[in-house]
Amino acid sequence: MSVCDVIVMGAGGRMGRTVAALVAADKAFRLAGAVERPESANALTGYECVTGTDSESVFTQCPDAVIIEFTTPESSLRTAKLAARLGNPAVIGTTGFRTAQTKELENAAQGGKIFWAPSMSVGLNALLAVLPKLVEALGPAYDLEIMEIHHNRKADSPSGTALKLGQVVAGARGWNLDQVKNCGREGIIGPRPREEIGIAAVRGGDVVGDHTVYFLGPGERVEVTHRVQSRETFAQGALRAAKWVKDQPGGRLYSMADMLK
């Protein structure tokens, strides 16, 4: 069995350390490199691999290693472009990309092997595959709403996963999410439009990630909920993606849907 070399970006952060710990516990992987920002260089202490605050230097010393990143959209875009230029595959679990940034990510992937998913949960992505069937089966009489709950340190709202859920159910109705989403209701707003998807965000405590899609119909409602209880769920998904994407042809932006097929 071949070993998959991994470089962890943001290695001193919560997700970075979670990924590194799972790599150390699995013989199918080897921690080849760890990268942190210059102001957080002390967080690299204890890593027994190539470490540094200069991404290009670490990537060059770890040829073909798969880069895993859960940081910020700006950092992840820089990583994707650099990885494509140097030939390292990259798995990105970062959320909060704006439309223009997503396009940049797609363009960067044209020259490399880039995998991106707003949620690295395998269970959540399996749910994305079946939701359109539920939308179709229930029909247009059911209003669609989404609620997400995350810890009090999450930077983006709504979550990338909530937006992905919204895109999927909107697409099943033939709608464009950007045109029908409502992320905040206040005051006297009048009756709910038929073509609308509300997305509510709750923040507090240490909730890793809860998402519920509501189908609110005449005399009944259907609720589909996905809960993540540990960050290891995302890390495990990212490692599964790392093993998969390194053997794929380059030239496109891969997703969880591609891998699960």
C-alpha cells in the first residue's frame, strides 16, 4: 500500500492539529510538512517534519505531497495557485469564498489537481445527493428554509455548507439561490414570497456544525438534520479526499460529489 504524503496548512490551528493527529495515527499517511503564518511560527514546535512559514519553500521540499488547508479564502487561493504551479495536489476545506474567489479557484485548478468542498463531511455530501429527490417528491407546496448553528468563533455567515444546501434545493426547484435567498428577516416584511429560501444562522458555544433543511407544507413539515460532533469528521473527509485526488488527472476543480461517485 502506497503512503500518501501530506502537508498541513495552518498547522497550529484547531483543524490543522486535528488533521496532523489523524495523519500520525494512520499508516496510510505521512506528515511531510507543516506551514504556519510568521506570527504563529511557535505553533510549529514539536512537528517532526519539514516546517516553515514560507509555503513555497515547504512545498518545494515535499514534492507531490498533498496539501490540506482549512484557513481563509485569501490564504487558500494563494495556496491553490502555488500548488498548481509546483505540482502539489491540494485539498481545501475552507469556507467563505465569494463568487469571484470561487472563480479564481476554478481557474487555478486548470493547471493542477485541486479539490474543494465547503464541507468535508462525507455524510453531509451524501445528503446533498438525495435532497433533490425529496424536493421533487414533496412538490412546490412546501416552503424551503435552512438553519445552521456553529461555534462562536466562526467567521463567515451563513456557513458555506448552508449555502451549498441552499444551492442544491434551489436548483431542484429551478431557482438561482442568489436571487431567492433571504438571510435576515426583521420588521413588518409581509407574506413570505413563494420563491424564497430563508437561511438563518445561529452562533454560540462550541457547536461544531448543525444544519437543518425544513420542508414546510400544508398540515405538516419535514426536517432533515445533519450534525457534526467532532472536527475529526472534517479531517477524515479531507484525508479521504487527499488519497483520492492525488491519483486523478489534473486540469479541473474536484468536489466531494466527484469522489463519492
